[in-house]
Amino acid sequence: MDLDLGQLSALAAVVDTGSFDAAARELRVTPSAVSQRIKSLERSAGAVLVRRSRPTTATEAGASYVRLARQITALGRETEDIVSPGRSGLPSVSLAVNGDSLATWVLPALAPLAHRVTFDLHREDQDHSADLLRDGRVMAAITTDAIAVQGCSVALLGTMRYRAMASPAFASVFFADGVTPLALDRAPMLVFDRRDELQDRYLRATAATAAPPRHYLPSSADFAHAVALGIGWAMLPDGQSIDAEDRGELVDLDPGRSIDVLLHWQQWEIATRALDDTARALAAAARAHLDQPRGA
């Protein structure tokens, strides 16, 4: 089929903005024109590409076209910048990053690039971040998925180590006799959101029947602070807990036991200079801040 760049741009805009009207405003055309472009693209593809919901979302077939639209846009902008430097503005890189990485080692790695590249960061659990890459919403992702998404490459970053942490006062009240099944059943537990399974993985490894009270707090920085305040216990990455532990603000409830999360970097195989620079910066930061496999 012959690809129409206007139709692809309309599809990406509808998915990004969540509606045909908002896409029309972004593209500076009428909603009717956006609708006609989408319908024409769907006829050419022989499939429905957009769910007419609120917000609008791409279907499985549509996700492939959205990804293609983003790739063409990124390559076109880079080519324009080579021909006419500075005319196309700063290149943009969209990334899916888990909250703990974002709160610890990722932002310092991106900071040196921030005057040359604009970043569109999507916070997503590491077990689900590859989904954003798969449906075309991002160009790259930090993920636990070692199997490359179609059209992407994958590289190992390293391991984030999580330990069961609590404030000293909280530990003295709920874990005076150590980490027992009874204590884990009674002690309030902090959970990032309903996709966060780290605490449950720890419970299954130590007390399969424990069903403790749960606090939900979907903010990485506030999450660690809440543990230090004694609101509950939680699995914290070493990058957030070691300094507080050294200051006596946190204690390791179960020394010697941890949950290790292996992180990978996945990105489009159709690379751009901005994406490659981002990948190199994050790979270097991962080597410095994450545990590396032996021989790496």
C-alpha cells in the first residue's frame, strides 16, 4: 500500500491527544479532515486503526501505524536538521521509565542532554513499560522484558536490588520478634500502585498467606519518605535506601534477603542521533548505578 504521511500524522495526533477535535487543533485542520484521513488510512490498511472511545486509542493494528508515523517523523526531523541545522528545533525522544529508576539514576543521566534533546518521559512499571513501546507511544523503554519488541533491539542494563525497609520505630512495634508470618500479616504495607508486585513477591517468599493492610502511594520520592515516616514497610531500591539507612532513618527488616529486578533497554532499530545519544548516556549511568552481571 502507498503510505500517506498526512494520514499517518493524523493517526498519531488522534492517539496522542485522545480525540479527533484535539488532533484537529494540533494539526490546524478541521475535525472532518482528520476523520477523513483516518478513514482513508483504515481503508488502505483493511483494518480499524482507532477505537472511537474517550480517549481515543490505537487498536493492535493501529499501534503499528502509530509507531511507523513516529519513526518517519523522527527520521524526517533529523534529516532536516542535518540539511538546515537548528531549523527543525530540538529533536525529541519519548521514553518509558519505571518510577524507581526515574527517581534515582535516570534523570542525572539525561541532564547533560537536556539542552540538545527534549524528553517525553512516561512513568510506567518496569514489568509493563514494553507495552508502551509495543503500541508506539514511546521510542524506547527501560523494562524487565528481555524479549525484543518487534522492530526493536534489546540490551541488558543491570539489576536494581530491593530490600524490605521500615523506620526503626515501625520495626520495633511490628517486627519486634523479627519477620514472622504473623508480623507480616499485621504490619501495614506500602504499595506504589495496583501494578506494583514487589511487596507481594516478598510476601510469597516469606509468608504466603499474609494479607496485610495496604497503603497505595504512586510517587517514588514520596513513597520512600512515607517508609521513613513509619507509615508502612516496603521494598525500596538501594539507590533510595542506603543513605537513609546509614543515617539511621531506615532499617533492613530481613538482612540478607532481597528481590533483584533485571532491567533491559529496548529501543527502535530505526535509530536517530538523539535516541542513540540517550541510549549511550543511560547505559553509562546503568553501569555506574546498577549491579552488573559478572563478566559484564
